[in-house]
Amino acid sequence: MANSKILFVTSEAYPLIKTGGLGDVAGSLPVALKAQRNDVRVIMPAYRDAMRKAEKLGFVSFQIDGVPDTVRLLEGRLPGTSVKLLLVDSPAHFDRPGGPYCDPDGHDWADNAERFATFCRVVTAVALNKAALDWQPDVVHCNDWQSGLVPALLAPHPNRPATIFTIHNLAYHGFFDSSKFQSLNLPHYLWGMQGLEFHGGLSFIKGGLIFADMISTVSPTYAEEIRTPHFGHGLDGLLNHRADRLQGILNGIDYKQWNPAND
């Protein structure tokens, strides 16, 4: 897939910040896609650590459709690469100590729903060329629950990019109390069993599983496992319903980072 414009959406990316396998993938797959002559841009939250480590960072947009004017976009480079990096700078949500999802004591941030809803709204604006960047991707590649609202928010737009949603760990749903649906001011069409409702609560990951054009996982085996009750975490029925759109693709290896000759 050469000469495509790809927006790679992630909540972490090595070496900026990493908690697990998603960070490794987000730090290497965009580099590999760019090497195949694609125009790839990685977008992630402007965490404090990410701001410190990003290269050639500067402001690119203060005019982002659908978000407060306190939110802005920064542009730089993934360290050690030529891949463009977009950071969603919302200090109230991301400029804080601790990890991307938890506070320094290891507890989930109480405002995670608000944090990643804001992130997803900015991603949606970029995907629709409504962030004053004069650039619209052909494909938006979302990863895990933190970006699950993006395919859902893009769904009703006739000129939207294609969307793919990758499941790295289905155990994490991004599950919140149903009251968050209204407080986040999400579109009414997204509520219900055919939307983001899950056992009476709000599930971010369902946005990706229901509304993405394609779904992928980290291996063919995992794609089969998550369609069973044992590994499906209550979503196996939905994944079986969308089995024709589900593909397991084995994660590759970054030989520069994981080279036995240098370990």
C-alpha cells in the first residue's frame, strides 16, 4: 500500500512513552509504512514525557473543529526517524506526572473518559481536515480503547477516510459509568446495544469494534481466541458478527531495536 496518507492513532509510542506492546508497535510500524513510500503521521496525546522527548516540536494548529480553544496541535518527529508526529496538547488532560493511564500511585486517572474523548475529537477533526493542517488521510489506523471513539465519530461523515481498528489487548475496554455518555456530549446515535452501551455502561472499545471498516489483532491465533467466550471478555458475540471484517496479523520485529547482535 504505497503512496497512501495514513494517520496512525495511538495512546503511546516508543521511545516517547511506553507501557506495553502497543508502544512498540506504534514506534516501529509507522516507520516501516513510511519506508514503503506512504505519508504517515502519528498522533498521540502530549504527555509531559512525550513533550520532552519529541524532536523538532512546534505549534501547527490552534483552530481545531469541535474542541475548546485551550487544545492545540503540536508537530514534530518521532525520535530518530523522519516520521511526522502530531501531539494533542491539552494541558488540563495530559500535562501531569504519572503514566498515560494511571497516576503515580498506579490508580486509573479519574478523568480518563474526558482525557481520551478529547483526544478522539481532535483526531476526528484531523481526519476530516478540520484542524487547519491542509491534510486529510486516506486511512485512519486506531489502536485499542483509547482511540475507540474515532471510528464512531467518523461514521456519519460521507467524505471520511477509511478506518481500521487494531486490538492489542481486548481485556481493556475503556469502560465507564453510563453518566459519562451525556457528560461527554457524545452524539445520541452512539448509545444503545448497536453503539457504545455495554452492560449498562459506556465502552470506548465498542466504537472501534462496531464502526471501523476493518478490525485487526496482533496475530491470527488471537483473532480466533477473542471470538470465544473465554477470551472475548463479553465481546465475542460482536466479534463473531463482524468476523468477515476481522483479520489477525502477526506483529513484526524491529530489527534495529531488537537485534541479537547488539543485545
